[in-house]
Amino acid sequence: AQTVTQSQPEMSVQEAETVTLSCTYDTSESDYYLFWYKQPPSRQMILVIRQEAYKQQNATENRFSVNFQKAAKSFSLKISDSQLGDAAMYFCAYRSASYGGSQGNLIFGKGTKLSVKP
Amino acid sequence: DVKVTQSSRYLVKRTGEKVFLECVQDMDHENMFWYRQDPGLGLRLIYFSYDVKMKEKGDIPEGYSVSREKKERFSLILESASTNQTSMYLCASSSLRTSGGQNTLRREQYFGPGTRLTVT
């Protein structure tokens, strides 16, 4: 069974600086998807960024980028030029590329709470 | 924009009550999910459904049941609420679309705002 581990329960960053959130996963599959979700306080969970395992190029979305190391099974999220609005819980998630039944489900890490200091 | 709505943001119920949590999505998604979120435990899947009237147990189905009579609506039922079911409940949906003979999967799940349930 696949597992997702976020080893940093809490992180903090100064406004305008860069922070990296760690995520490792365990799987025997070769094709899968990885996600970072953001959950601001008392607000809806939203997708931040997505990475397909078959793509070697790291995904980027504006100030958010990932460092995807397939061999090491590592998927870290880098937030550049941190803003106060980036303060949130961040969840790393894994999904098999197969579909049908439970194979389409997301497997989440336990989350990292990010604080941004003004 | 995908919209997933949940019937209540906050709910307080007494032990032993039957509780209904409702989730509605407006994007014709096939898949729907119920999670509970607890500090330090992340999101845990309770039940999911990939078609009308279909349901599958997730990781922690005990004490819960679900109903999916219409494609857009997925209900979570606590038959007899207990204090250990005090939690944040999140609903999500995702799509499985077919285009040109190939499955085009929207991989991500879209989440509702959550229902914070307190059982006293």
C-alpha cells in the first residue's frame, strides 16, 4: 500500500522569503500523480500544484514549484516570495494513475502548518 | 468553476442522534468522497462513490453510512452519533471523463468548505 509522509508538522517563514515543504512517499507503482493542496484557516482546501510521475520536468505555478525526485520518492514544495496569504495547512497527496474503484483515491500526508511572519 | 457545497459549516448534535451531512457538486462529477480531518491525523477517507447508488468503504467506515441517490449529491450518515465522531468532515468530488475514445482523467479532487461537527 502507498504511504505519504510529511515530516514537518509546522514551518514558519518570513514574508518575502522562500520556504520548502518536504514530502516523501512510498509506492511500487511506476505511474502516478502527486499533488500539493492548501487549506487556509477556516477556508476551503484548494489544489496548489500537480505533478505527473512520467514527466521529468518539475511543475511550476507562479510562486509555487516542486522538486520531484522520482528515484528518491521525494516531492517537495517550494514557495518563493512568501506572502501572508500563504499561511495555511499544506497537504501532500498521491494518486495512482490507474482508475476504477479505490485506485483513484488520494492518499494524503498528515500536513504541514505554514506560518508567515510579517 | 467547480463548486462543491456542504449543507452546514457548523453542527452541534447530541450523543445518540442520527446526523445527516449533505454534499452537492455542480460539475457532473462521477466520483465523490467523504473524509474526516483531525489534527495530527490528516485526512482519512470514510466512504467514496464512483457512480449513483455505488459506494465503497474507505479507511474508517465504522459508525458511518452513505447514500448516493443522485449523481450530484452524496450524503454521509452517522446512525448514532458519538463523541469520538466530533471532527471536521470534508466532501470532495472528481471527474472521470471520456474524450475521443480515451479516458481523460481530471486527477485532482475538488473540496467543499467542510462541516465542523461537535457531538456532546
